Amino acid sequence: MEPEINIYKTPDEMFVNAVEKISSLINFYINRHSRCSFVLSGGKTPEKLFDILSTDNTVQWDRVFFFWADERCVPPDSPESNYKMANDHLLSKINVPQNNIFRIPAEKPHDEAAAKYEAAMKHFFEGETIPSFDIILLGVGNDGHTA
């Protein structure tokens, strides 16, 4: 896929267009291999995107598998949790089985959380020579950090 630069007049116009592209990609991967792996990022930027994406009826949400690019070391119900934000603005609003949600168990000690998350990803991608996610959504923080 070739890089593409789009310029929008308003944030709302950008979010609507981003949702159209994301939905199109999700459907492409579902048609290609019956599922789509989608990595989410946290922060404030994706909230509006997730709100709009949650209303898209063209996606077979039961075939989408959600992962996280990053997470804070907090329980899943913490206001600081990237999982909580995604759940509040997307996951709780769509018809997605809980088995399709691969949350980082960030409330556990760091080493244990990382090992459990790694094991879950290895199981999901079992049999693939080079595991790769279909869609990775990255945000950019005010200080320039990603994920």
C-alpha cells in the first residue's frame, strides 16, 4: 500500500474519512482471510474516531480481533486505561465476542503482563511464519511519542 497524505478542513471531516478508510481495510482483510487483526492505540485522539467507527454497520465485528499497541500499568477500569477508553467508545457499542478482545493485563506485574500478552499473541498467530497485524492504529502525543 502506497503512503497517502490527506488534508482536511476540520477534525470531524478527518475522523469521518479515517473511519471510511479503516472500515474499508477491515472489510478487505475479512474478505481476504476471514478475519481482521486490529491494533488500537490509546490517548484522547482516538475517542471520537472510535465513537464514529462504532456506528459502522458495514463491518462484521465478530470477525475483528482487537489488540493494543500500548497500555498504562493500571487496572482495566482506571480512567488512565487505554483498554477502558477503547471499551467505552468502541468495544461496548459493537457486537464483538469477548474472545476477540486481547487486552493487555496491565494490572498484573510488568513481567507477568508482558508474558501473558506475548503468549496470547503467539496463540492467535499460531502457524504463521511471520505474524503480522492487519491494521495498526497509532496516535501521536503532544510530545511526539507514538503508541
